[in-house]
Amino acid sequence: MTPAIVVQFLAQGAQMFLVLLIAPLAVGVTRRVKARLMRRQGAPLLQGYRDLAKLVRKESVLAESASWLFRTAPYLVFALTWVAAALVPSFASGLMFNWAADVVALVALLGAARALLALAGMDVGTSFGGIGSSREMMIATLAEPAMMLIVLTFAIAAGTTRLAGVADFFIAEPIAVRVSLALSLVALVIVALAENARIPVDNPVTHLELTMVHEAMVLEYSGRHLALIEAASMLKLTLYLSLLICLFVPFGMAPAAAGLGGWLIGTLAWSAKLLLGAALLGVWEVSIAKMRVFRLPDFLGVAFVFAFIAILLAYLSRGATV
Amino acid sequence: MLGVYGLGGALGVLAVAALLATLTRSALALVYPLCAIAAVVLGAVDLHVLLSDGSLSASLPLGLPTIGLRLRLDPLSAFFGIVVNGGVLAASLYGLGLDRRTELTPRVEPLFPIFAAAMNLVLIADDAYGFLFFWELMSLSSWALVVARHTDPESRRAGHLYLVMAALGTVSLLFAFGGLAGPAGGYSFEAIRALPPGPAVAALVLAAALVGCGSKGGLIPLHAWLPLAHPAAPSHVSALMSGVMTKVAIYGFMRIAFDLLGPPAWWWALPPIVLGALTAVLGLLYAVLDRDLKRVLAYSTVENVGVIFVALGLALAFKANAFSAAAAVALTAALLHVLNHSWFKSLLFLGAGAVLHATGRRDLDGLGGLIRAMPRTAVLFLVGALAISALPPLNGFVSEWLLFQAVLAGPTLPQASLHFAAPAVGAMLALAAALAAACFVRVYGTAFLGRPRSVEAARAHDVAVVQQVAMGLLALLCILGGLLGGPLAGALGPLVREIANSALAAGGGPTPLSLVAFDARRSVYDAPVIALFVAIASLTTLVIVHRISERRTRRGPAWDCGFPDPSPATQYTASSFAQPLRRVYGTVAFAARETVTMPPPGDRAPAHFSVALVDYAWRIFYAGPARAVLGLAQRLNALQFLTIRRYLVLMFAALVILLSIAAVTT
């Protein structure tokens, strides 16, 4: 083992813990901004950490009909989301994981986490769990094709499906105003809202039965299991914000060969952009109402059409990359 | 030479098994051990040929008088032979666990080895006559297996439709080989290869091959028989038909399109890509709305065949444009998907067989809670369900990943239609992947999770150990195939290089096991690293959470927003799970309409809810032609009751017309 590999390994580990550490703060910022805009005091910024700590320490109540899958799913969902979040370049582009999987695998890892959670929602055998799982999978069938088209658009532009390669490409090449990128941005934002169960697709704070999607699916969870699921959804939000940052505003990110100084600047830039993104999400959420479930195909259809036009433009503009 | 003896001996064992089982009832139990042994031997020979990149050939004085019966096992046949014999082995192991007194019948067991042998023989046939003969043997033996439960009217209907479609398929293949052989009539594959047909004939041959092989594989609109016939057979035979026989159809298409037809033209790629993409999406839409466990699996086979055809079409397009690296990626994706699908689909059908055996039911809405009643089957079925949903780190995702990489190379294609088909196909594949996940969450969620919806489901039990072993082997292959995608692609390298003039760079990635498309700078998927990190992350989380949390777990009634209902009927069923998907996609694809009839106020009559779906494919491609044929037959019926003078007049008129045509044309 050469020292370079050790440093790489440590840097990758640092990224994994950094995303885990900042995720509850990002959610806290969103909640705080929402509360202030509604002229409420709002919970402290660190409430996310406190919630998790409280849930982890509480005893877990399992339904009598819950099987082993119900107890295992939270750990796997958390781990899959965590690894997926670590795949997205945050402060530097040349880390270890960037060589292990690309965007297609990233989308699929999130898909695996979602499928497990949907299965867990069906496990207890209640109507709410089923309603949540069924709607979540329906939304996924609308969001995933759009997501795949978006990442393919970027892959075509950069000539690689490795996210770090895409980021490197956009750091090196000054971003020109490209129509395909603008369309992709809109599409990706819509997909991110749907995947994270945010308004207008789903409401993360509601417990009004018939409007729940994600919350209905995890309704039976409590204690440490719920803590893991909450942590996974916080990580997912951070993941999507990082993805948006990495694709559209990558400046400040340390390139592959950067040293400690570059990483430090990268970390600061990334954290600032992430928290800004979380604040913007809060502003967005207070300014729009939730949609009915069956209006969602139209909303996500917009994302799909935009992504499709974007990829067509990318195909037109880019010839040979092989 | 040993290989030839091995092949001959194993096929002989299959023949003996069939013969013994036909002769005496007490020999029925011998069929599966003999089939398992034959499958192992055949698989070993296939593996040897594939890895050594050689070929075996033999010629027998049977068949057509001029050329005899030519047999040849080349790497392409050997690869498909591994697929076939893996499936036969698993199905035979499963068959070993069948109850000797009640479950073995002379209607199934004698045909099983014939079916297995016929599939192997199609693969090694080296002349058109032998290919068609064995193809027909495969069709007929599987047809007889479908109608084994002939007392069931549904089986009979399935058998009827299957027979019609199989006949259609064989006739089109007959035309295809006629076109390939040309006017000179060289029916051995060697002669055909030496003289590839011209472009017009090639187009006809390709169309005929697409109809012939597509009808066997279930390409929409030729799919209608498949979801009826595959589930009607006994479950281990369903596994063979769905997991393996559809692959023989793919082999037929590959043999014709990549080998016998000569160098491809770019437009050959369009029909398989377009039909394949349509098949992938529509197959899953059918699957996600169906309530019969085995039929859902059969529809999902239709989808996977579509995915494979898309990959083959892309390979043709890249090959025609001499983009050999991209052709290699697409072809490897197709071959790996063939292998992967044969594993997880066999696993799922065997699992469905176990469920059917334990509960006597295949309707999803009558199952539930099997994860407690059949714990081992439940775990194995879960592996299959996650693998077929193309979720990492299992094997389905490996081929899916490669296929997306091939789609990504689409912008390089110079032809406008292919250039723009690529992103559309990418979107449809992504939709199919997402629908597959929804479909199998639905299947697993309603059959295995939740609370039992019937007495039978509550009283179910795991199946015999040897049947669990059969499923366990396949599940292991699904996991290993997911982790070892790189080495597997490397092992296919020589075969892929032979067809596409290029192969995936083996071992070019950052770790020895990583899968690399094009080059390592462009796309890498390192399943072992990902799996390792997921495992480490979940285990450390488990340890840490258990250390800081209060470890107690209390069991209580379900929360369900405060109003838990003890009746299992309040659970989400397969139908209710499909409702959002039906509203979003079904309204377009099947003109789905929901009608709710409420009684007037004060009336205590029950309300009614009904869903109407229109199967356009059936209406256009089956019901319409069937009506036309019947109508025509009725008109022509009059011809059977003419006087002898009129018959003589008709014959004379026919003769005059034919002679005048001959006079004009010469």
C-alpha cells in the first residue's frame, strides 16, 4: 500500500462522514427557512440531529405481523443511500469511489433502496403501507426514466458516465449557456423534488392520511428503525443537492490532483452551496401547494419531456465520442 | 473427440430416459436423475468448447439425402448450450423433489427429456433441415407438456393458440432458410455462409427470422400465446420454457442475423430495436396489471426478450457501421442478459411452483404472508425478484448497465433514424426497468409479505429440500453473476470478438473484478467494491445503532394510523397496488376505464366497481385475422359441395390460367 492510496482511502472516508454529518443540518436549514417565511419561530437548526438521537435511543415497537424483512430493510436502505451519496463528488472529484461506479449505478442504487423500502411498507399488511408503496413505485416509474435521460445527457456532453469525469469536464470547460443543460436543470430539479418526497409531489410534514406517500410507507416504523429511515431520507436530499451542485455549479471543487488545500476550499464551497440549496428548497416549498396524486404524471411528464428534448439536443450537438 | 462422445452419450441418456418412462410407469422417477446427469455432461462439454474457443462437429447419415445430418458445436452454440443445460439441471433437481405417487404422470415425465434434448439439438444443428426438424420437435414436445393437464379448458385453449403460433413460427423459419439457401439449395450452414443472399432477399429472410424466432420468444405482437402457455405447464417445465426455450429463439435469430446472413446492413437494426423496445415496455405493463403469479412471470419474460432484442439490434447497428467497440458492448449486454434472465426467471418460476405446490393457488390476491409460512422459498424468491428488477449488486443490473453504455454510444451512429432512436430506446429501457421494480415489489409484496389472505396461504409450508437446493443454486448464480460481471464478460470475450471483431477489455479497470465498457476512463462498474461498501456500511450501522440504542423491541398491534383492522381483506392487494399504474399507463396502453356504480341514496344494495381493459394487440393481430380466416373458410366451404362437372371445370380453368402465366413469363 502506497501512501497515496491511504490518503485516497481516508479522503473517501472523510467524504462519507462529511455527507452524513451535514445531511441533518441541510434539512434543518430547509425547515428553518420555511418556518421563518411563515412567520413562525421554527425549530433550531440542529433539530435534525436531536430528532435522530432521540429516535435511536427510544425502544422500537414492531407490529405483530412484521417479518425479518421489516427489521432488516432500514439498515440496508440506509447503507445503500449512504454509499450512493458518497458516490456523488462533493468537495473533490478524484476520490476512490469515482472509479467504482458511475451515474447509471447511482440511479440503480437509489432504486434498490426504494424497492426495499416499498417492500417493507407492504410487510406489515396494513392499508397505509400498501398505499405508500404503490404510489412511491408509481412515482418512481415516472421519475426514473427522466433521471436516466438527464444523466445520459451529461454523459454524452462529457464523454463519460463517471460523475467525477463529468464534474472535471465542466470545471475545465467554462460553462457556456447550453439549451440542453438548462432543460436538464429544470428536469433534474423536478425529479429531485419527486424523489425526495418534497412539495408539490409529497409533503414531508403531513400525516393527513390520504395525501401521504413516503410517510405512509414508513408509518409502522418507530425507534431506531425510524431513525435510520429518517437519516436515509436526509442523506438522499443531500445527495440530490450535491448532484445538482456537481453538475451545474461545480466551481470550487478540487480537481483530481489537488492537495489538502484544494480539498479544504472544496469542502467550504460545497457546504456553502449545499446549505444555500437547502434554503432555496425552503423558499420553494412555501410558495407552492401540494398536488393531487394523479396530477403528478403531468408534473413529472414535464421533467421527462424536458429531459428528452435535452438529450436530443445533446445528440445533435455531439457527434463522435467513441 | 471426448466432447463428441460426451454429447452423444448425454443425448443418448436423454433418449433412454424418455423411452423408459414411456414404457413403464415405475421408470418415471428415473427421468429426473438421468436428465440431471445428462445436463451436467452437456453443460461441461459446452463450457469446454466456449472457453477453448474451438468447435466440435459430426455428420450423420440421416436427414436430407444430399448433405446428411450435420452437427456442429461452435462457441455461439456452446454459450446457449450452457444456458439451456443450466436450466435443465435446475428444473431436473426441482423435479427430483416431486412426489412419486401423486405428481409424476406419464403425460409429463417422458416428454421432459425429449424437450431437453430437442433444445440441445437445435443449438448444434448445422444444416437447415436439422435445425427445423429439432425446432419443431422442441415446439411439439413443449406443446404436449402445456396440454398435460388437458382436462382444464384453459390449458386446452393455451395449447391451441400455442400450436397455431408455433406453426406460424416454423413456417416463417422455413421461408427464412429457403431464402438463405437460395436457388442453388445449399441447405448446410456452411454452404449458406459461403453464399450470403443479396439485399432484397436478406430483408425477406430477416423479416421471416424475426417472425419465426420472435413468435417463439414472445416479441410483441407475437406474444399472445406465451402468457397462456408458459404458466399452463407444470412449474419446472414453465421454468424451462420461459427461462430457456425463449433463449433458443434468441439463438435462432442470432444464428441467422449475425452468422448466416453475412455482413449486416444498418437498417437491419431498426426492426429488432423498435419491436424490442415496444415489447419491453408493453410486456411489463401487461405484467403489472395481471393478478396470476405465473402469468406475471411469463409477461416479464416477454419484457426481457424485448430487452435482449434491443441489445441485439444495437449490436447489429454498430457492427454495420464498423464501430466494433460499441458492438462488443451491446453484444456482451445481450449475451449476459440471456444468461442472467435464464437464471432469475427459472428461479422465479420454480419459486412460483413451490408456492403453487404449498398453497394450490396462483392468484396473487389469495396469497400473502408466505415469508413466515415458507421462509426459505421466500428468501430465494426475493433474490430472484430483486435480480430481475435490475437492482445492484445482483446480476440483472450488470446486463442493464452494459446496455445503457451501448445506448450512450448512439450519437456516433451516422444514420439519422438510428441516431434518434437511441435516446428514445434509452428512455423506454429506463421506463421498463422502473416498471420491473414496481412489478416485482407488487408480486413479492402481495404474495410473500403482509398477512395471509386465505387459509391455504396461512397453512403453507416449505417444499422438499432438493427443490430448495435447485432454487438455491440459481439464487447463488444470480448473486455471483452480479458480483463477477467483469470476469463473466471476459469469459465471453472470444465469442464476442468472433462476432463483433472486438471485445470488452478484460481486467482494464481499477480492480481485477471491475466491469469496463469502452475504456476505464469512460465507464466502470465495480460491483464487488460497491457490495463491500454497502455491507460494511450496513454492518457498522448495525453495530453502532445497537450500541447506543435501547436494544429492546416490543411487539404490538400494527399502528395503521390508530385504526388497525384485523381483517386481512383491508390490506393492499395486487389489484390495488396496480391501480395508480393502471391510471397512469393503462389509460393509454389499454384504454383502461374504471366504472363505479353507486346505488341510489337509501338503497342498501352493494356498490359495484369494475375495470375494463382493451388488449389492442389481441384485437388487431389475433381476433381480427381469426375472424377473417373463419369468414373466408365459410365462404370457401361451398367449394366442398360442388358437382363433379364443376370440379372438372375448375381444374380445367386452373390449368389454362397456369399455362397462360407460364407462356407469358417465359
